[in-house]
Amino acid sequence: MLKIHKYNLVLHDGEAVAIVGDNGSGKSIVADTIAFTNPDEVKYIQFKDSYGVASDREYYMQQRWNHGMWDDQEPSAGELLYRLVSDEKTEDNLKKLVSLFKIDSILDKRLITFSSGEMRKFQLTKALIFSPSVLMIDNPFIGLDPGTRNLLSELLGSLVKEGLTLIMILSRPEEIPDFIDNVIKVNCPDGQEPKLSEKIPLDRFRLTEFGPEVIRFKDVTIRYGERTILSHLDWTVRKGEHWALTGENGCGKSTLLSLVCADNPMAYACDIELFGKARGSGESIWDIKKKIGYVSPEMHRSFRSEDNALNAVASGLFDTVGQYYSVDQEQLDICMDWMKTFGIEHLAGRQFSKLSSGEQRLCLVCRAFVKNPPLLILDEPFHGLDDRYRMHVRHIIDTFCSDQEKTLVMVTHYPEEYPSCIDHSLTLIKNR
């Protein structure tokens, strides 16, 4: 039995509770309080997707794709997991989890190469090896493809039947599993409901000085060692098109987007053109990035700004992970206008690192828009957002893309999240 005195909550063995609420309502505060006051009883998974190398910023800026820089001594995912095995029970648990999540094919990979979904599977496996008596998980389903979401739900349900006490923090009430016994709704404090604006500031920073093709891949193959990530891919994106990029976890979506965003040096060995210019023809990565508004789970985990949210948003003007340039008042006004559009102007003066995960994601999505880019790349932009904000951000995307000069590539594992402007799709198949 787990007693949480502050919230007058008693959880019995094998009971499952879901904590739900809008962004900014205080779900994270409730979860942190439970974990802090019961450190010896509660195993808390927040998916702070650490890659175990140097620092997250260093990971994002150079190590993610510079495979030649990896330390040969860095352990594989399988080695890290088997280091945790202490007896037959934990070994049996590990084998069952590897089979359940179908991660046997990635155990030889280093964590630095994992997609967001693969990292979540790894973190879940790592936590569940020890059969915790009380497990608390923050948004366990986001970033997972539909098949894996179903498998995880079945696993958690079976563990609850075996006596696991489970607390789930969810941004999507529709994801509350059938086995949940009790739902706790956390409401926003009175007077703190965000105001969502219909005004979208599109009158500045127009960059359209390129031809009709935005992206062109010709017979692109990417391999890391013996592992093929992308195989003979032909793909052309033209100005004004809006693409859905789909595929199960680990199929190569993140790798493909890294080639577009100039984060992957392997692009120089491939036949790739961005904004009408071949990679390696003299255009710098910053020339490319200034035309792209970008957000992804990888960016989110690397963004460790101690500055306020307004300056975190303003960093999108300079394509930096954090604010390193002086921002004049006009630029700050533009960024504040965008924050008002997203309904997050009330966060402007708050420290970015102190915001909830959903509030941070809203700031980073807003950051992708502030320079009015001709190409938007939105990789899982709705992670951690409540229903109201998801609908509002979809509206912003649709309005933004109503401009025929705007091009969009978007990834989500929830088909219903795609904005209505989507008119093309590319599905990647995972190499087995």
C-alpha cells in the first residue's frame, strides 16, 4: 500500500491510477511530489532520454551523426542492459521484455544511434527488469508506434494483475487504458487558463529565394557499419507541398530528417539537393538552417537553456540550441507575438528549464515558426500537449501552410494529428 498524504491518496497493491490534466495544470508537480516523498517505494520514469555520452547538447550538435567520432569502448544497448542482471529473475525479465518490445535487433546498437521511440523502449525495459512494486510513468505512449503502444498497454495491464501498483501521468485522456481503476483530474489554478489567439504573424522574415524543388534525394543509401538505415531512397519535395513522414520506430525517419536539416555529415556522400543546391557545393549548414523551422524529440532533450522562455523561443532566429546572440526589441516583439499566437505568452519570463515538458514543447514548436521559414520540419510536435493545444497548434500549422510558398514535412505516430493541409506522404520501411 502506498500512502500519499499531501493528496489524501491511498494506493493498494495492484491498483492503477491515471493522473490527467491540461498543460500547466500541475500534473508534473503532483508526480514530482509523489516521487520525492516516496523515493524508496516509487520507480519514476520521466523519459529524460539521456544517451550516456558527454552531454545532451554535445550529442545533439555533433555526436548524433558523426559516427566516426564514437568511442569504440562505448557499450551497446545490450551490454548496458545485461550489466543490470543480478539473478535468474532479472535475466528472465530481461528476456521477456526484449521479446515483448521486439528490441533484439537493436541490442548491438549504441544508444547514440537510437531513435526517440527506440530510446523509450530501452528506458522501459531498463526500468521493468527489476519488477518494481510501484511504477510511475510520465506519458509512456508518446513517441511509440501504434503496435508498440498496444504491446506496452498489454504489458502494464498484466503487471497490474500480478500486483504492480501503477501511476500513469497522461496528456491524452483517450489513452487511459481499460485496466485503470481511478482517474485523478488536475485542473489549472483559477485565472491561469491560457488565451489562444487566432492572429498569426506572417509578415516578416520571408525567405523564398530558391527554385521549385525544396528537397531532392536520388538513390540515397545510409549505412552505419553493417546496418542499413535508408536504402536507395528517391524523394522529391516541391515548394508548397505538405508531407507526412511515417513508419514504425527505427525505420530511419530521424536519419532522413537529419540529412535535410544539415545535421548529418553523411549527406556530403549522397546525391542530395536542398533548396536547389547540391550538398557540398559551398552552401554552409547555416545557410540551409536559416530556411528551416525545426522541432524534434532530439532537439527537446538537448535544449538545456537556463534562460527564460522568451529567449528560448528567440533562439530560433539564429538556429542555436539556447540563446547566444543579442536580440533587439523588434525581434523580441516578433517572438512575443508568436508566443501570443500559441497561447504561451504567460510563460515568457519563466525559466525554460522549470517549465513542464508540455510547456517546453510548446515553446520549441513556437521557436520553429519565429523566423517565418519556407520549410517547416515538425517531428512529433505534439508530444505532451493536451487536446486543446493540439487542436490549436494544428490550426496554426494549417494557417501557416495556406501560404503557397510554405512547405511542410511532419512526423507523428497519431494519424489523427496530421493537419488538413497534408497532401503527400512517404512511408519508410524498417530494414530487418
